[in-house]
Amino acid sequence: MSSYIILPFNFKYSGDTVLMVNQAGEWLTISRNDFDKFHSYKLEAEDECYKRLKAKHFLTITEEKEQVLGLLAIKLRTRKAFAECSPNLHMIVATLRCNCLCKYCHASSIDMSAKQYDMGWETARKTIDLIFQSPSDDIKIEYQGGEPLLNWDIVKESILYAKFVNKIARKNLSFVICTNLMQISKEQIDFFKKHSIEISTSLDGPKQLHDTNRKSRIFESSYDKFIENSKLVRDCAPLLTITKTNINKLRSVIDTYVELGYNTIFLRALNPYGNAIKNKSELDYSTEEFISAYKDALQYIIELNKKGIDFVECYTALFLTRILTPFSTGFVDLQSPSGAGLSGVIYNYDGKVYPADEARMLARMGDDYFCLGTVNEKFSEIFNGQIMHSIVKNSCVETMPVCSECVYQQYCGADVIRNYLETKDLMGDRRKSGFCRKNKMVLDYIFYLLNQNDEQIMDIFWSWVTRRPYGEMKLEKNQRQTC
């Protein structure tokens, strides 16, 4: 019997192979035969599998144990570094009013005339003051709604005020406006350019699909207005919501994105909040339907890249970053403990503070459980309260039932707000969790592609992780081979 020490890992059988992932996120796929030898201490030092497992820190020898454990600890600290930080994404709900009436509106926006749902200046000023109490060196302020541009004066003045405060604070300050682009003026566009403000918007596909899901309250076609105004802000990044109306037409949706000059898409499943619940029978689909559509869309995107069209699927890219690098992505839903309140926070129009956008959506549905406090309180009081402690305590997948044994533990996260919505318990029930089932099936497919080890696909994936165009990387690779 060989003399080696087996280090902690999780695993999953898949046919004749076994996927193994250790506590630092390192992974290997080996044969069942080699796996049986490994855990029976029958591998020999000269075996190729032994060398692979040793290199990836699944096993070690007594003489190297302390050094290897130190390396694993460094990798784990890197992966969990976000947990030591204060929120750097600060979302401000400028108004609940909206000029669109989206069938799936998660925020439950309201009619344009209801100005009582606008944030006032006193609340906006206190919100900015509270944001700058964050110890984080990086501050990103993102304006949401409703349609935030309907409360333009407050958006503009709060941005100017934040820049004024930052003259003393000296943070790395940036801004994002989430807008449907229905009503945008030259004054606003000039302001965005002057202050380097990013634009985030929404696009659900070609005209018929977009207009079906995202009806305008004031124009005949929200799509036509989107096209007209998106030409004025070319650097905007659209976000897709997948519903029953477009789930079987994702190739057409992707073609629309490409034709309009966009090079990314986020295959985002429907969330169970607001109007998406009211219109569930019209919009919803099963997890299996989503995965089938996701696989087809991802294959189509890979083929586009092979043809020289640089195009990224962002959800896959998030997982790939977690799988292929030791770094966290900053994506709240894929963090353990949850990034809700740790990485991001949202300030409602009325001054209430919530740990995530979904929490304020839940409040719009009548449940204010996740309210952390108001902008009248101190930063330390809000972020060191009972709710934040409960979120952290109940969202560490390493200690959660089922998650603690899952092979994908190091790549996934916990959605405490959705757990609470579905079960009234922050930890939730993994056996019934659509979030859990979806992520497992997505990761199954990603690892299926990784294990094929197709050179072109791997180059495409690495281009997504490194955020470099595949065509540029391919050219460099060809030049190196020629030399």
C-alpha cells in the first residue's frame, strides 16, 4: 500500500469517470478505476494519475504536508477575499415609475404619474453620505428603477454630489445608469459622456419578441425606440430576460444582438418576483426547458466564435472564471457566503436599505423581512445587524446540507432571498431548489465541454475568462506557432 495523504475534496461519478474538486477549486477528471485505486491507497508514485493528483493537491506526502496545506490556504483565501470587503456595488432606486409595462417586471414598477414613488433630494443626499461611509476603496453607484431617467434631476444632482464628496474621500468612483432607453435627451447623453457614466439596458430579441415582453406605456413600439436611442449611446450593455416567448428562439435573439453590434449576452433565467409571478402561466418554463435552450444557445455562440465573430455568453464566463482561475467573480449569486450585503446593497426610493435587488423586489410583494435599516442610520448599524448576520450564517455552502457534499460547491453560491421566498427559510431546501438544479445542470454541461478538451473551444473559453477577443488570441497563437 502506498504512503500518501488524501486531502479534502468532493466528487461526482459520471459514467466511467469521476470529477473531483478540492477545497481550493482545483479539479480533475479521472477514470473510476484510478479513483478506486486512489481512495484505496493503491496508487504508486510512478503512476501518471498519482502525479496529476499530486500536482493538483488532492494528495501529498508527509514531508510536504505543511507546505501544500499552506498553498491550499492561500488559494482558498484568494477565492474568499470578497468576504473581507465592504459593499462596492451600491444600487439606488431613483423611482418606481416606468414608461414600460414589462410582463415580467421583477421590480413591480408603476405608472408614470405616481411621483410619490420618486426619491427626494434629502433621501438622495443621505444615501450618498451613507455610501461613502463604506470602507471599500472602490465605489460603483448604479441607478435603477422603474426608469431612473424619469427622476433625472435627482439622478444628476446626486451624481454631482457624489463626485463632490469624493474629492475628499478619494475612492475609485464609477457610475452606471440602468435605463430602457425609451426617453433619453441630448442633455443626458452629454452628461453621461462628460462624467464617464456607463449605460446598462435591456433587449429581449428582435422586434416582435421585444415588444411582446417589454410593452411601452407611451410609444407604439419599445423596440423601435430602443434602436433609435441605442445609436446615441453605443457603449451600452443590454441584458436579456428569458421567458416562454423567447426561450425557443434564442438563436434569433443572439443574431439580433450580433446585428446590432453587441458582443455579449447573459442567458438569464426568469426570476420569481413581481410581475413574473403574476404572469407566471404566460412566462414561466421548467428548469429542463431552460437547460435545453441554454445548451443550444451556447453551442451556437461557440460556432459564431469559430467563424470569427467575437461573442461572449456571460453566465458561462462567470462559471469558467471560477473553474479556471482562483478568483471570485463578484457575482452575488455565486458567492459563499452570499454576496448580498457583502458585495452589493440597494437603497430604495424611500430610504430603506436592502442587501440585494431581490430583497427590495420581495418588499414590493409585501414582505419587508430583509430590510437592513434606513439611510438615516450609520453604516455600522446597518451592516452589522441581525439580518446581515443571518444572511452570512445561512449562506456558507460549505456547511449547508447537500451543498456541503456537492462537487460544485466551490463554484456555486447561495441565494438566501430566493430560498426565503420559496421556503420561508434562509437556508432553503436543496431537494426542491430550482436555483440549485439549474446551476448543477449548467455546470454539468460546462464540464462536459471542458473534458472534451477541444482546442478551439478551450481557446474560446480562455478568451472569455481573460476578456480578450478570440480572434486576437488566435492570431497571436498562430504567429507563435509560425515562429
